[in-house]
Amino acid sequence: MLWTSWLVLLLCWGATTSGEQQAEERDGTPVEARAEPQRQRSPPPVEPLDFGFVPAAVYDTHAYFEPGPIGLLFHMVHAFLYVVQPNNFPKDLIIKVIQQNMGGIKIEEWRKPDNVVLLLQTICYEAGFLICATIGILFVVLVPIIAMCFCVCRCCDNCGGEMHQRQRKNIDCQRGFYTALLVATSVFMSLGVFIAYAANHNVSAQIKNTRRLINTNMRDLKTFANNTPTQIEYMTAQYTTAKNKVLSDLDNIGPLLGGRIHSQLEREVVPSLDNALRMAGAMRETKEALENISSSLEVLQEGTAKLQASLSGERASLSNTLSDPACTNGAVSSTCNTIRSTLAQLGINSDYSKLPDVNHALVNVDTVLRTDLSNIVQKGYSSFNDTPQLVKEQTKNIVSGVKGMLDKIGTEINGFTKMFPVEASLANFTIFLTQGQKNIESFYPQIDLMDFYRWVTCVAVLCMVVLVLAFNTLGLLCGVCGYDEQVTPTTRGCLSNTGGNLLMAGVGFSFMSVWVLMAIVSTLFVIGGNVEKMLCEPLANRQLFKIIDTPFLVHPAKKNFLPGMLFQNPNIELTLGGMYRDCYENKGLYHSLQLEKMFNINSFLNRTVYNKDLAKVLEGVQVDLQDVKLLEQAGRDNLINFANSGIGHINYEAYLTELNKGVTISDLLSFSTDLEAQADQLPRGALENALKGHASSIRQIHRDQVVPMEQAMSTLSQSIKQLQRMSNDLTVKATNILSAIDAAEYLITHNASHVVKRETKGYTENLVGYFKQYTAWVKHSLSSEVAQCKPISNIVDSMEIVGCSVIVDSVNTFWFGLGGCCVLLIPSIIISVKLAKYYRRMDTEDVFEDLGNTGNHGEQVCGIHGDLAVVSISPYPNTLTRFPRASAPPSYADKEGSP
């Protein structure tokens, strides 16, 4: 059986990864996490791979048996056997008997106390069968003796052999009662015959159906043999899925590994560059603010001088108008004096000529902006963002080496699968199955012939009972139809006499056949009942497997039977019950036979799928980030020059103080409105018109001069506040930015090796994770999808169906029905003997005559039977001597005719 060894060895190649890798996987991450002083982001989970589904084998056998209506009879027999044998299956007793008689059964050994105890326990367990078998044996022995005695007794005119029937008052009632009893007994016997015949026919019908089970089981075994190489090839080919994913990750090592390094460092690098970039924007905003301050200050200074001149001229002109003689009028003078008192409000309130200019700071900022800090910072961004490309360039040689090793691993796996002649072995196995099926089919004619003989024999046995039933039935029909109440027992008709003779024929045939039938019933009962209780029931509840799987059952030095037989290694924890259970659940043969304990596949996986050389190459990944430069020296100088540009020395308080003042002493619009209101109080005339003209001129001055100055003041105020805000701690801000950039560069150039090592380890763990997924998938596939051993459990279940559910149950049902017939034959004999008296023609009878009618005063003969006085009177003397037992005397005609 070399092909089985090759098949088993090939199936075991996909075991789990080694214990060392599992220990490394369990211990690596927590240790690294404890070594971290600060919580780090966990590496991303390994992307799950889709290996698809192993091509599944579709098995045709459905090892399930539904007996149909005859199942009720099977349950009845099981219930009867439970009454006979209610004890649980004696597993421990059988184990002790087997273990104590390994060397064979010797008579002298049974004299030992232990064996005597076992014998007594066996007898106690078999007590029900022994009692029933004893009753059957006594029946077989005593029935022929009783039959012989019964025949002799009847020959002596006893036991119902006397051809005389006593006349009784309830004779019709007794005849009806015996007839009903015989009919009921015959009906029950017919039911027993029907049960036995149904069981007999069920065997023949189901044996023909067992050919389908044989064919489907053979077909399933062929499917198992044909699909296994395809499934193994599929598993081997799926290594390419893991390999391609690893190659894809290696081709994208820059974005994957470099991106992870970049994401870990960007928490320190990007904020510092962002601050520097914001500082570059602040420089431009500072320049704009300084330019706004300079232009606004110039506008205010020029506007102040012009506004001063305009207000002075308007004030002088208004004073001249108020000097008009019309203002001396008593009613007008008060209004003119009021206006004259407000002339001082026509003047400027702020003096911007004293504010210092910002030209020096503006020149310094212009000088700083000649260096484009934004461009320098963008170069830093670009240098840092080129980390993935840098990683790709630095790991180019390692990636090419890993690719070569992966190709080599794939070649080794394919070479390992081709090392064994699997296809040739399975082809031989298929040929073996085909030839075996042909050999089995060649026995079909012989099996059919043997089954025919068995069926004929059982029918012949049942015909014995049927013949008795036929005698009983015909006897009843003839007796009932031919019986006439008007005739005397000696003058009964031929039909009635035939009925009685048929009943007695049934009695005679019953005596001749009942002990033979009981011998058959007892034999089948002992054999079939014990097979059901000792084999079929424990096989159905799997107790039989527990006996076979008992350690050291077969040999004191061999622990387990099944692995010792299959692998010559009895120490493997492999049980027949466990194997059957796994196969029943349609698991793989690799898992069911526990081949991982027989073959060391981990070494192969460690040597191929993830070997030490590959691990060493992946651990050798080194990334150098020394070339990453975040900020050039020109950018550093630019930040320092900006901090020293002088914007922090501007007198912002002086600006804000002047800006908080109004442009004029009073609001010119309010002043002009009040002036018009006072002019309206004057009489109409030249003075009123002149004052209103001055109000209009003042409004024009506000519109043309004050409003632009207010706009310039607003711009100046915003710029001053903005500049003041940006200049606060400007030196400290620039210093902090430079310090952050220096710290980030130091992290990249000096401390990044830890980050690189951690991320590299995470990256390699991802690569290893793909291989672990593949090996885990191989293990799962071998356990549940490859070489699914459902056909093995189907064979066991099919044997149970054929042997127990079909043959044993049918045999037990046959003897159950036949045994009922045998038991019912005893009352049938008794009732038939009793009933035959009422139908057979008697030789003598009781005669009843009226004394007054005969006129003969001879001797009276009286007989008492029950409550009836029977008087037999004869004209002849001493009739009792001539005709004993009150038999009828000859008639007068006979007397006269006699000589």
C-alpha cells in the first residue's frame, strides 16, 4: 500500500507555522511597547488576503435510512428487547473480558476468582435472554412429549378422544364462545404471520436498495481520490497570492515604509515648518502694514496742514461776518455773541507731524523679503516629503534580493509537491476501487440467489402456520355452515363433520410444527437479540468506538489501537471515535488522522515559506535620513534679520494716542448744523444768508478734507494694531521656530533610527503576516476542506444501515411475529380440540324419551349432569349393560329386523 503512504505524506505538508514564530508573535509587541517611554501609534493591521475556496468535493451518499411503516414494528421489537434486556451496554465488562483473555480463552483460566466474577456478571447481564432461551428450549423439548401423550390419551378414549358428546343446557353458548376464541386466536396468528412476512419481504426489498449505497460509496471514494490532487495543486498555487502581495508591498516600499516613517516624524517636523511658513506670511503682512502706516501718516500730515489753513480762513471769515453792524441789534446780538463764542472750536485736535516715521523698519523688512523664506520652507517640505523615495532608493538592493528568495521558495514548494507520485498513486487507487466494485457486483447474482432461497425458506416456515390457519379457517367455515341444531350428534351432516375433522387436522399439524417453529424462533431470538443489544445499539450511540479506543485494550504495551495499526505508533492520541466524528463533520483527512503529530511540517515551512535567510534580509533594512534638510542657512538668517528689523522699537503708544483723538476739536457737521439753526433765528437778510454760507463751507471742508483724513486714520489704526500684535515677542517667536526646526533636524539625523527600526519592523511584520495568513489558510484548508473524509463515515453508516437497520431489525421482527404465532398455537390447539366436539359426528349420544308415550315400564336409568336430570328409558332390560355410557339403543325397526 505504498500509495497510501505517499498520499498521507503529501497531505501533511501544510501544517501551521512553527512554535517559535508564534512565541515571537506573542512576545514581540508587548516588550516593545514597554520599552517605549511614550505611547506610540500601533502599526496598521495586516491586510487580509483572499485565497478563495478550495475546490469542494460533492459526495452523493446520504447515509440515512427511513424504514417507513415497518419502522413501527421495529420499535415494537426494540421495546420487547428492552423489556428482556433493560441493562445498559456493559462496556466495562467487555473491556475486562477482552483484557483478561488476550492470550485466548482457556478453560482452566475461568476457575480464577476474577474470571468467575466476570462470568457471573455476564450471566446477570444475559439473564433475560437466558430465561427466554430456557423457556424456548423447554417448549421445544416438552411439546413433542406432550403431543405423544395427547395422542396416546385420545387413543384410549380420553383427552377428548371419546366420540360421545354430553348434552348440556348451555351447549350453544359454549360452542359460540369457543368459536369466538378460535377466530380471535386465528386473527392474532394471522397478524403474526403478516408481521413475519413483512419483515421477510423487507429484507429482500432493502437488499436491492443496498446496491445504490454501494455504488454511491464507491463513487464518493473515487471523487475523494480524484479531487485531492486538484485541491493540493490549488493550495500550492495560492502561495502565488501571498507572494504577489509581498512583491506588491516591496515594489511600494517607498510609500508604505517611507510613508509610515514620514507619518511618525511629521508630528515633530511639520509643525516647525508650518510655523516657519507662517512667519514668512507674517513678513509680507508686516511689510504691508508698514507701507500702510507710512502712506497713511503722510496723508494725515499733509491733510492736517491743509485742514489747519482751511479752518483758520473759515474762522477769520466767520469772525468778519459777525463784525457786521447788523449784529449790534439788540435782538440779534445775543445770537451773534453765541456764534462768536464757538469760533474756537474751528481747529484741529491732533498733530501727526510729531509722530516718528517707520521708514527705517520698512527698509529693513524690504531687505529681509529679498530672501524668499516661503520658497526655502517649501524646499524643507519637499526634502522631508521625499522620505518615501529616499527609502525606495536605499532599499533597492534588498528588495531585489527578497524577490529572488520568494521565487526560490515558490520553486521549492512546487518541487516538494512533485516529489511524490500523487497522481499515479491516486490513479492506482481509483483502479483498485473500480476493480473492487466490479468484484462486488459479480456477487450480486449469488446474493440474489441466496436471498431467494432465504425468502423461500422463510415463506415455507410461515406456510406451516398458514396451514394451521387454513385448517382452522376451513374447519370453522365447514363447521358453522354445516351445523344444524335439529340433528343429533350422531346424525350430524358431512359438512359439519368435515369441519370438525379439519380442526383436528390443524391440531395434529400444530403439534408436529410448533416445536420446530419454536426452535427457529429461539435460535433467531438469541442471535438477533444479542446482536441488536451488543452490536447495533452500541454502534448507534458510538459506545462501541469507546471500547475499541480503550487504551491498552489490544496489547499491554500498545496504548491506542488505530494509530498503532495505521502508523505503527500506538502512542499517538488518535481514536476511532474521534476520527469518525471528524469524518462525519466532513473535515479533512489531515485533521481526522492527526497527521501533524506524525510528520514535522513546521521545519519545512520554516525552511521555505519563512526561513531564517529571508528574516535576516528583511531585518537588514536600513534607512539613512542624514540628507534631509528642513531649513537652509539663508532661511535661518532671514528669520533672525526679521526679528531684528526694528518693528519692535516703534512707538505704538504715541500713534495710538494721536489716533484716539479726533481730527478737529468739534465735529464740523454738528458745528455747521448748529450754525444754520442759529442763522434761522435771525431775521431774513444778508446776515442770515452769510451765516448759512459759512455753514455750507464748513460742510464742504468736512467732506473734502476731514473724511479722507478719517479714512487714513482708520487704516493707520488697523496697521498699527496689526504690527503691534506681530511685533510682540518677535525675537522669541523666531528663536522658538529655529529651535523647533533644529530639534526636528536633530530627530531626523540622530534619533530617527529608532523610528526607522520600529516602522521597519512593522513593515516586515506585515510581509510576514501575509505568509502567516497563507500558512493559517493552509492549515484551515487541510483541516476542513482538503481530502474531506465524509466517505469514510458514510461507509460506517452504510454498514450500520445494511447490517442493523435492514438485516438485524428485519430478522428480529421475523422471529417476533413467528414467536407470537408459536405462542398462540397452544391455545389454538386447546380451543380446536374443544370445538371439534361440536362439529364432528359422534358414535353415541344422550337420548331423552317420554315414559308416558312408550308404555314400557321397564327399568329406569337416570343420570345427573349439572342441574338437568337425564332419563334414558329403554324397552329392553339391562340396557346399561348392553349400551354403556348412556349410548342410544337400537331402534325398534332394527330390533324387528334382527334375527
